[in-house]
Amino acid sequence: MKERNTERSYGMKCMLIIFLCFFMTSTGYIAWLYDLMALSWEGFPDLISMGAGYLLQAAGIFLFSLYIGKRGDIRRPLAIFLLPAYLICMIPSYITGSLALAVTFGFLSNLICGMIAGYYLYLLSKADIKNRAKIFGIAYGASTILSWILSLAAKNSIYSSFINALICIICSAPVILIERSIRNCNDDAVSERKDERPAGTKWMIPVASLIVALFSIVEHICFSFPSSDIKGTVHLELTRLFYGAGLVIAGLISDRNRKHGAVITLGALVLPFITLTLKNGAVPAGIVWSLSYFATAFFSVYRVILFCDLADRKKDCRISGYGLMAGRIGQSAGTVLSFALSHSVMAMAAAGAVLYCVAVFAFFWLYQKIYMPDADRRMSEEEHFQRFALKHDLSQREREIMRLLLQKETTPMIADRLFVSESTVKFHVHNILQKTGCSSRKELYEHFEQDRRGS
């Protein structure tokens, strides 16, 4: 019971950190985009923000992974360094009104933004695998919805330099405080949960990175969220509400069933092809943006959770940010290709279709490697358990308790889970030991394992 409460507490703290960090960095990024739009010509903000800015975010994630690889873990509070550094790099470009300074300091803020993302994805990889997608989806979704509410209340003045600085300060303080407690929680309880998951094949990480990069390229070739639309009829924060809703839905689905979340993501990435045919037609740009954001939400959850799960599986925390890093590289490449092929919708659709087919092929290879062996193993374990229970004539209640005994749960934990008294649990445990010919729980576990190996 104590361990479950510790994991729940860690999950809530992790969700708060992701919520605050993403709210701060996404608001700063949009403010930087608005600043570029005001200081430059059409097309330039997209190439700078999504072409170069995303590459620098990927570089920031990579730098953080190098730090973790060298240290092995977070040994000091990073938020106290990263968040003020982001604030320092973010503000000067808005105050001066100089395009050169806006680009320079914007690049620096994107680099640190990537390091911040690497930091909170590292924390996410330590969370309970059953709640990981939910934590991420709700945190990102809630920050997106809050941005919309504040944009309505402040009439988009939240993107001014003063309010952005205030947001940065307000978000930094609780993150620094929460980090102090989350590190102890992480060291004491959560790390012990990483037990017997197989490492898998050596090609998983490269193939997963390729899949994420290709899907990102396809997404941005077919629809790259052009800033010129924002100057026209698109209300950015209103369309991002669909992104927030999609994030929450995708997180809930993925935690309920990883396989379903992955397949739905694959289907959702067909939407960019639909929006490609709509964006130059009679359909309002706001609807196209909303559909694209909704599809992007599923992919955003998938790429992050895939690599957090792989980090867990391979017991290498550096991997946790690779999904977002590959996604940012793909988005940057997709933006450049979108500009290069902008003269022809057919050329964009053809390029996107070819890359999508390659990504789908790789997707199903990875899908089989990650999900199918687990399903087969669970089936065989269930078959063995039923044979063992039938062999020793265990009742239905004894089977329920036997499952929990095999999970190393204590008598109070079993009583709490099954809503029975501890004396009832002890009575059934005594009967199980008698029927199986064991003298202790340890012997019961060893007997079960020996029976499995012999079957």
C-alpha cells in the first residue's frame, strides 16, 4: 500500500512538473513566433522557428542525454539552473525589437527548451508504466487549455515580454520546490520497480527513431502550421484546444492499452493527407488547423511514451528523450521539404505517401518486436498458472490470493486489494501452502517457477 501511494505521489509531482515546464516553454515559443512574424517577412518565421528552432530543441535534448549518460542520474537540482537560463535567453529578443537579436536569443532559448524537455521526459520514464501516458497527456493537455483561457482573458497579451517573464518566474518556483521532493521519491521507491523486462533487440532504438522521424516529416510536409494563417483567420489558441483534447484522449487510451494507442496513432497520421487536400480549398483554415492538431496530439503522446517505455525496457534513462528529439528533427526536415515542394500539392502528397509507407513497414516490425512477444508470454504464463491451480485443486479465492503471492504482495496488501480481513488472507494462504506441499511463501514461489520450467 505504501509503495502504491509513493508511486501515485511521484506521478502527481511528475505531472505538475511537466505541466509547468511545458506551459512555460510553449508560451515562450509562441511569443517568439509572434515576434518573428512582426519583424520579418512571410515564410521566414516558419523556416526559423520550425526549421532551425526545432533542430536546436533536438540538440538540447541530446545534450541532456549526454549529461545523464555521464552522470548516470540526476545528482543535483537541474530546474534551478535550466529555468532561469531559459528566462534570460527568452526576454532580450522581445525588448529590443531587433530581428537579429530575436533570432539569436530565440535560438538559445530553443536549445535550453530542449534540455528542459529532456529533463521532464527523464522524470516521466521513472513513473509507473501504467500511468505514464496519462501523466504526459493530461499535463500537456491542461497546459494547452490554460494557454487558451489566459489568451482569452488577456486578449493575447500573454505573449508580451513582461507577462512571459512573469509566467516563467511563476512556473519556475514550484518546479524547483517539487524537484527537491521528487528526487528522493524517485531514488527510494520508483527505481526499484524496474525489474525483469527484456532488453529486446539492438535495432529497436534506431528503428523507433526512424519511425518517429519519418512520421514527423510526413506530418509537416502535408501540413506544417504556416504562420501566415495566424495573421489571417486562424485563432492559434482556439485551434490548439483540439490539441489539448487529443493529448488527454491519447494518454488515456495508451495507458489502457499500448497496442491500441499505437494503432490509433498510425490511423490518425492519415489526417495530414486529408488536410493537405483541404487547406487550399473552400474549408476554413481554422478547421484544417484543428484537425491537424488533433492528429498531432496522438503522435505527440506516442513518440514520447514509446521511448520512455524503451528506456524502461533497456534500463537506459538516456533513451527517454530520443522520441521527441527524433520528432523535432523530422519536423524540421518536413518544414524544409514543405517549402521546397510548395509549388505542387501533388508533389507534396507523393513525397508524404512514399515516406509514410516506409514508416508503416518499420512501424509493424517494431510493433511485433515490442508488443507481440509480451502478449505471447502473458498467454503462456496464464496457461501455466491455470494448469498449476488445477493440478493442486485451488479454489477461485485461493487462485486470486495465489496470483498476489506470486507478485510478492504482503498479507495487509492482499487484504486491502481484495477487501477482506488479514485473518481471511492468512487462512487461504495456509490452505494454499498445504495443497502445494510448501512450508513458506518463498518455497511456494520457487515451486511455481520450477513447475513452469519443467512444463
